[in-house]
Amino acid sequence: MSLEMKRIVLASNNSGKVREFGQLLRGCSIDIQPQSDFGVTEVEETGLSFVENAIIKARHAASVSGLPAMADDSGIEVDALVGAPGVYSARFAGPQSSDKANNDKLLADLEDVPEQRRGARFQCVIVLMRHIDDPMPIICTGTWEGRILFEPSGVNGFGYDPLFYVPTHGCASADLPAEVKNQISHRAQALQALKKILKCSS
């Protein structure tokens, strides 16, 4: 699917994420701009799935800006917690909780769980809406398998990266250089799928 979209609003005020999306979508001939450039405020994420939340954010940004909008929703699923924290990953320890608080709660909840039962995965859903009434938004997903460590490791990344062990590289996500993580992460996988749909050059 080839889309003639020169500007796309990213439903995020995170400058790092805007930069990351722009880098990973190079070759698409589109300009990724943060929603703050258009006065778009954060919208409450009331969905019960990553897909629902991404659609809510993308539709809100498209409504306010009048432009095509893209949103991602992501989080971590832990097998021993029956998929939690899931869509509540960013607020696992409570509203406005810090990364450290969320990590501390996850470690506490898994305190007596042995290594073989600490399987986990990062999930990412990216939604692209061509306009507010788009009846068939583009939805791309990415999954990154690993497990939860017993203590934090590494200083890179954010969120649960210090606790997420990457078996293919033998270290925590937070130990990986950014250029490596951006090739194999859940978000990178979802964006690569989106590039194929948009028929971007490599």
C-alpha cells in the first residue's frame, strides 16, 4: 500500500520517540512530527488492549491536527503474572509511577518465582490512521521474547529494559547499545512491518 502522506503526527510528546520513529522510518519520504506541534494533548488510555489504546491515541491526534496520525502502545507481559502488567505497564506501581517504582514492584511480585517461570515478552502495536474516520487503520505489531532478571542490569534504554533479559544476546535490554536494540526490539519489528506496507525504501 503506497500512501501519499508527507506529514504524519506522532501521538506522543516524547522527543526521543519522535527521533527514533524518524530514524527507523527513513526511506518513507514522510515527516514525523510530535503531536505537541499541533497543540494535541495527551488522551486517556481507556482501552483494554494495546490495539485499542493505540487507536484511541491515533484518532485523537488525527482529530485535533487534521493530519494522518500514528500511535504506538506497548508494554511487557509476564507469564507468571498471567500477562500482567500488560496495558498497565507504564502505571504498574500506580498512576504517574516512575520506571524504578514499576521495576521494583515487578521484582517484588516475582520474588519467589524461579528462573524457568520468568518468561516475558515486550509487545508493541503501531496504528496509522489516514484520517479521523479511517475505517481500516493500518495496524502493525512486534513481539520481543525474553525473561525477567532477578535484579536490574545496564544503564541504557528505559522502562523495564534493565530487567528484560535478551536470550539471543545474553544480556539485559539495558545492556544493549541503542543501535542494536533498534534493530531487534518489539518497536523495531512493528516499524519494519509498517515500512513494508508503506513500500518504503530500505
